[in-house]
Amino acid sequence: MKMTIDAMMAKSLFKDYDRDYFTTTALEAILDYYDEIGENTEFDVIAICCDWNEYGEGSALKFSDFINDYSYLMDDEEFPKLDTNDQVEALIEELEEHTYITRLENGNVLLQVF
């Protein structure tokens, strides 16, 4: 039996699992990603929480977490002197070489953990 899941249903399932880490916008992007790679993807709340991170307003992780999690990738000695927005943009550019990452419509960043 198959069931199509939309972002609102996904949000409800994440709440049921006490894993409400993502905004609806991020869940829509994640579902779109899985739709693109194959329509027979099994929906697994725990696996999604392990495979994806969203950083920004309304999500469990903030931009300061994003900088803390990935600043080790930056060799540039000027990186610590940049303001937060510039650090985020520099990290997005760097991470594009390593994983799937996107800036969401709500201004947050969604990335597939590697």
C-alpha cells in the first residue's frame, strides 16, 4: 500500500514522533527532493532527521549552529572576521561542493548532512 504525503501531513507525523525540527517550507523541499529521486521512497521520520538539517528562523537549529557545525571547512583566515550573513553565504558556497544545500523561500538553509 502506498500513501502520498504532503508537507502538512509530514509536519503532523514529525510532531507525533516528537521531532518537530523543520519548518513546513523545509519539509516541502525535502518531499520535493525525494519526489525527484524516486516516487517509491519510504517516509521515515527518524531517517529524515538524521539525513537533513535546517538552519534559521522557526527551525530547531539557528544560523549560529550552522556556522559552528561547518566553519571547519573554511581555510580563509578572514572568515571569523565576517558578519554572520557573510559567514552563512560563504559556507553555503563551500558546502555546494560537498552536499545538497539550498536557501529556502523563508530565508533558512536546508542541507543534506554528510
